[in-house]
Amino acid sequence: MIDELVRAESAVAACTDVAAWAVSEHELIAVIDATHRLQQRLASVQLAAVRELDGRGTAVTQGASSTAVWLRHRLRVGVSTARRLVELAAAVDDAPPGVREALAGGTVNVEQVRVIAETVATVAASAGTEAADRAVGVLIDWAEQFDPALLRTMATRILDHVAPDVADAAALAALEAEARRAARDRHVTISEQPGGRLRLTGALDVEAAALLRAVLDPLTAPCGPDDNRTAGQRRHDALADVCRLALRTGELPEHGGDAAQVVVTTSYDGLTRHPRAGALDVGLQLTPETVRRLACDAAILPAVLGGAGQVLDVGRQRRLITGPLRRALVLRDRGCAFPGCDRPPRWCAAHHIRHWADGGATSLDNAVLLCGHHHRHIHQGDWAVHLGGDGHPEFVPPAWLDPEQLPRRNRYHPRT
């Protein structure tokens, strides 16, 4: 397989040297068709490999919390892209053999495979395997004419073509199946954007969508004739207001050992004399104006910092790593310190490098932030952790993973 892929890569590389302007219009169209078929064939091979790796648990064995996280780190793609690869791999694996063959032959694309697989499963549950087999052929034919969105719309009427005698009874089953898919596919993704902004994307089920509208709609109305905000800006501000209200209730559960809160780090001089930017505990930056506005209604918790961001005074030692000591740990590690992990501090627990029961002290130089997955991984696996010469955590992989056992560091979190 590797040899064939290398030859295919070489052939494609040769095509990149051909100037598109020298190719006729008819040939350009043929190039579009051929490259699309090739993309689907390659997707079939890649998704089969992803599915197999996921089934073997390779990602978790190598220290990642999931196959999606491992793919993100390995392929240097966004986490949403990595999750989509894993989901598509599962969809292709669940698809009937005829559908997988159509994908391998470049007849259908991966998004169409997802639609076909879900539709065939619904038909099999409501009308039996014989009708499901007939549905495969019909759907593949439709896939040659319709894009995934239109194909899904057409698929709602598939029983009229393959099992008209049970179409009415199956309509309810299809509705229930759609509800199950909505419950399965519900998600909210938070992606970091340039400049410290976040992009929210996701899909809500019917109940959650109704709750969101009930909460946001009263807050999105214009505040008066001088309110020049767009509808999108009003929804943004309404969501921020809801979050502030939730924090004020004091009823949110603790997260990472502290009460739910927004933590902003700045210098005393920057707060009182010369305005400076502040840093959130997730590594994002705030303008001086925002820092001073937040400080008007906030608790001020001092921490003494030395050169290169080293914390010098965090208060009294204790068995549990909480309070000032935890805040010092957050300032140093910025999140889960395990290599390749991007979990923020509030998702993390403080781990004693030398266990308390073994005589380890509760101090900054004997602590490291780890998310739940990597906390378990360190306790149960063969990785070792220590502080480097500059006081930041380093992780030594087991010999079976890296015979040279070179120390690794987390490069995701910004350092001060």
C-alpha cells in the first residue's frame, strides 16, 4: 500500500508542474473531474486507515486523549477537521459494501456516503434488509445527480420508491431516527481565532435550541433608537450578558479546584498607573481598558512575580494545591502541561510530581497542571515528569515510544 501511494504521490507531483493557462477549457474540466474522483479514492484509503487506528486505540496508547486529538497533532489540522475525519471514518465503515465500493471508485463523495449510510440504516429498521438493499442502488444513482444536502432531502422520500406499502408507518420511525441523530450530533465547538477572539459553531437539538432562543431573544432587542448594533452583535452581547448572570448566581460547580470565575492577570503598575494589557487564564489577551473595567467589580488577588514570570511567593504550603499556589501554577503552566494538549487551566487538576504519600511537598516545584485524561495517563503509564532548568515541566516518554527518551514540552500554551 505504501509503495502504491508513493507512486501516486509522484504522479500527482508531476501534474503540479503543468501550467493551467496552457490547458484547454475542455481539458480543464476533465482535470476537475479527475482530481475529484482521485480525492474520493484517497479519502476512502485515508478513512479506512483512520478507522483502523481508532479501533486499535493507537492514539490513547501514545498519550493522546482521543484519535481526533492525535490526528490534530500529527497532521497539524484544526480539531474540528480532525473530529470530522474520525466521524467520516465511522460513517464509511458503517456503510453497506456497495457504498464503500462507490466511494473507492470515485462515484460518490464522503459526505454523500454519510447520508446514504444513515438513510439505509433507517430503511433497514423500518422496512427490512431487502428494502434497504434496494435503497442502496437508488441512493447511489441519486448521488450522481445531487449534492449531499439535496440528497438528504431526497432520501426522506426513499420509502416511496423501495417500500411504498410501509412508507406511512415508516414516517414516524424516520422522525424518531432523526431525533436520535440530532441527539448524537449535538455539539458546540469553540475555536480560537487571531487576535484572541473565539468562533462558536455547533448544532443544537430542538430542546436546547428552544432554551437558547428563550434566553437570548429578550436580550437581543435594540436598546433604543440610537442602538446601531447589528442583529449578530446584539446576539453576541446577549450571550455575554447571560454568562455574566450565570457567574453572579454563585451556583456554578467548581472547575479545576476553584469556583467558576474569570481570572485576569496584570501588573500592579499596569492597573494603577500605566495601563497595560492583561492575560486571561486561557492565554488570551485583554486591552488595558477592558482590564480596568473588569477590575471595578472584581476581587484583586496579589501574586509576586520575579524574572521570566517565575512565581516567588504563593503563600502557605498545604496538602491540596489550591488558592494562591494553584494560581501560581496556572501562571506558570497556562494549561495542561502534557505535550500536545491544549486543555485550559480550568479543565486541569494539580498533580504532585513526587506523590504526597511518598513524602512529596505541596509546592510549586513539585506540581504540574494536567487535564483529567493526562492525569490518569501519568499515574497509569510509563511517562515521567520533572521540571527543566528554567522551572517549566518536561515529560520523558517511555522507551518503547522513543528509544532515546528525549524530554518533551507542551508548545501550545504561551509563556510569560
